[in-house]
Amino acid sequence: MASLLALQEELRQNFRSGATRSVAWRKAQLRSLHRLLTEEEDQIFTVLHEDLGKHRVESFRDEIGVLLKSLKYSLTHVQKWMAPKKRQLPLAFFPATAEVMPEPLGLVLIFSAWNFPLALSLEPLIGAISAGCTTVIKPSEHAPATSSFLARAIPKYMDTKAIKVIEGGIPVAEQLLQEKWDKIFFTGSIQVGRIIMSAAAKHLTPVTLELGGTCPAVVDSRLSSSDREMAAKRISSAKWGCCNGQACLAVDYILVEEKLASNLIDLLKQSIKRNYGENLAESKGIARIVNKHHFMRLCSLLEDPRVSASVVHGGSVDEEKLFIEPTILLNPPLSSKLMTEEIFGPLLPIVTLKKIQESIEFINSRPKPLAIYVFTEDEKLKKRVLSETSSGSVTFNDVLLHYLADELPFGGVGESGIGSYHGKFSFDTFTHEKAVLRRHFFMEPQARYPPWNDFKLKF
Ligand code: NAD
């Protein structure tokens, strides 16, 4: 505890000195982070493979590449973001000027999840650096190789008086939460999100919470056969080709009209075969389940006899390799855990509806998703989804892509999260917008001062 307080004091003193506020410091740190990612690329591939069995291509696309893109964007725009913005004032204020001055929040704490252990630690760090904050990162203990890589690499490349990594599990997290921070940025589960928010409330610390997914995909049976094939390809590669379903943005379940179900299942099966071959357990292209705990959790979802009876493809598991086959289920009971909890793994339920329009009611009967994906060319349906449902984001005719767009905020709503980041939104997340008004000492209307009389009401 004493050493944590000393570490916080060091970071606070450095923040108060103004060292992290200059554009030169922010750009230098962003460039150093860029160097870390390029010079340590092989190490990163190794640790991500160790933690999650991710293929190098997947690791580059989802972690290193995403970060390099964000760094480039922030380096280009940070100076403009940090500049005060002039604001209009009513004539009655004359002579005066006003501006909004972006002010770094101070000392911030970042908690990350294990599924993209590098990107989810460093993407918020890009925002914190751009905003001029000092930062402590607590990576997930469930990706230990990446966590210890960050603890080694950050001090080697970054300003150690401003950015620190603290490793550890729940006891360390709990200790961190007892202290006061100027912002807590959390990526993780809804359950722990609640713990973070109540701990933050004690100090009135603002939070950004990037929480659970439960993202539905709606597939319209009126699509042409080639568009249906494309939809299945996109859903399949985003589900199983992105950390094997262990992604907040993975499709959690598909909604489809009864008459399309068997065609869609065939298309998904073809896509799995094309991507990973016949012997999936040996495939190097598919990530494994992160640990025994999550492996057992996923197996227990399948053990429910009502759920196992609904498996139409896959279902095999290998405990030693922590491997679960891409598994498709048709109409599992809606009351089963599979359908009431976030799956976060390679199981993909398909729920059939009489009419595709019923998908709106279905989605609205559940907590607000992080993302909704709708594959359709029907403009009326698109409009209804946008205006009658609530979610962190909506993507038409694709999956996951919005995550890569710097100009779009990434975040949830309701149980899928509070706040957002990416691009300028990351800068805003770690910034206080300070209102500044400058006035002069001449031209003073006497109407603003007592003694009051009815004549002064007119002003
Ligand atoms: P988690 O909530 O178990 O852990 C996240 C972080 O919180 C870790 O750093 C962990 O050490 C810490 N933590 C765990 N228990 C704690 C406690 N009792 N007190 C204080 N801190 C604690 O989440 P996870 O298993 O690492 O990640 C999976 C979850 O994260 C899923 O729900 C997934 O949807 C979500 N997620 C969301 C996003 C997003 O951007 N919205 C991205 C990735 C993952």
C-alpha cells in the first residue's frame, strides 16, 4: 500500500510539474509507443500466442495493426485537439471573449481484459497520452505473458515518470480501487464493471466502462444467394477468426426467418471448412480458449441437455488443448444460460423467427447490446433498427468493422457500457473541457447590481 501511494505521488508530482502537457511530450510518447510496437513485434507475436494461441496474422490485424493506425491518427491530430476552441458569447457579455480549454484529467487508471490484452491496454493509453495525463495500466492477469511483456517493455520505451504498469490479479485490482484516481478506464465484464463503478463513486472518480457484448446479427432471407454467402463468410470469420469468439464484438446469436435457417447453417459450415480445413483441432489459424476456467464455463453451457440437443454442427472439445470446435446451435431454449449470458466463445446459436421484423422486438427484450449487425437491403428495416433499438453501434452488412474507424466512437450503452473512445473520443475521454471567459474592466451596466427596482427587470 505504501509503495502504491508513493508511486501515485511520483506520477501526480510529475503531472503537476506540467511535463506531460506539452505537445512535444505527447508526440514523443506516441512515437515511442509506435517504436515499441514495431521493434518488439516478434515478442508480441510470441506472448499473444502463448496466452491465446493467436496466429501472427490475427495478432497483427487485431492488436499491433490497430494500434499503429490509432497512433498515426493521434499524431496527426493531437495538436489540433489540445488547442483551446473559441466560443460565441451573448452580446450582453460585451466586452468579453470565451473559449473551451481542454485540460488533462490528471492521473488515470486503465484496467484491461485478457482477450485483446495488448490492444485493450494500449489503445486507451494512446488517449491518455494524447490528453496529457499520467497513467497506471493494470493488464489482465489471465493473459500473463502479455502482462509481463507490458511490464518489461513500457519502462524501456516510455516516460517512466508518467506511465507505469502494475501487474496482478483481483487483490491488486482491489488495492488500486481503494485509492483516488482522476479517471478509471475499465474494459471487462458487467459484473466487475459494477464493482469498479461503486469503488469510483467513493472518490467521485469519473469512469469509462467498456463492458460485455451480446451482439446479435440479423440475416434477412430476402438477400440474394451471393449476398447471403457473403453474410455467412463475414459472420463466420468475425466469430471464429477473431480470438475464436472471445471478443466483445463477436456475434453472440443470429436471428433469421425459419425458411433461411438450414441454408445459413450450410453456408456457415462451408465457411468454417474453407477457413480452417477439416482438422480444426490441429489448425494454427484458430485461437484457443484462454484458460481452464473459461473452457469449463463454455463446456457447462453445452452440458445442458436441452442445449446439446440443439447442436447442428461441431460441439467437440479438447480439454488438454483448451480447444472448443466452432459450434452452431439451432433454437436452443431461450431460458438456457447459453441464451441469457454473454457466450464469449466459439458457440453460435441461431434463433428462428416467423418474420424478420420480429427481430426488433427480440433484441429489445434483452439488455442493450454493444453492437447490432443487420444483413439486409431493406431500407425500411434498416430505419426501424436505427430508430427502434438501442445499442453501442449498428453495422449494416458487415461485422466488427466499425471498431477500426477512428472517426466513430466505440463504446456501449446501458449494460454494454458507459462512455466511448477511439480517435478524438479517446482524447475527450481523458480530458476535462474547461470553460474560460475573459472580460475587461470597462463598460459596466449598472442593471446587474442592487438596489433592485422594476426598471432593472427590463435588462
Ligand atoms: P473481467 O471483468 O473479469 O476483468 C477485467 C479486469 O478487471 C482485469 O484487469 C481484472 O484483473 C479486473 N478484475 C477482475 N475481477 C475484479 C474484482 N473483483 N475487482 C476489481 N478488479 C477486478 O473481464 P475479462 O474476463 O478480463 O474480460 C471479458 C469481459 O470483458 C467480457 O464480458 C467482454 O465482453 C468484456 N470486454 C469488453 C470489451 C469492450 O470493448 N466493450 C472488450 C473486451 C472485453
